[in-house]
Amino acid sequence: YGLTFGILVAALVASLVLSEMFTGPVMVTVIFVIAAYKAYLVLTRFMHLSNEPRYMRLGAPALILLLVLIFVGFYPDIVMTFGGQVTP
């Protein structure tokens, strides 16, 4: 659990640093990818999905796919609204 928590904290810090240092659609995409990876870690490690029956483990890719579809659906709104703006 300690290693997974460390990875999640490092991914959070990386997302925050990237959002402060760079702007634009590419960085928004990178931050979304980091967020999807963090969701995968939480599903598989903290929710003990790897120890569940097979039918439960098959649901994880479906949930990740839904997460990706949500990101793709909101991507134009977020990128076009916040992608190129620099906050003061």
C-alpha cells in the first residue's frame, strides 16, 4: 500500500507541476492520462479488485473505458475553455 500511495502522490504532484509550468491542449491530455492511471491504481490496489472473482475483474476495464469516454466527451469543453488560458 505504501508504494501505491507514493505513486499516487507523485502522480498528483506531477499533474500539479505540469499544470503550473505548461498550458495548452497537450498538457490537458497528459493530465487526463495521469488521472486515468491513478483511477486504475485505486481500482486494482486499494479496492482489492485483483483478489475478486473473475466477473468482478472484468468490470474494471469496462469502468476504465467509461472513464475514457467521459474524458473524451468533456475534452473539447475543457480544452477549448481552459486549455490556453493562463490564470493570474
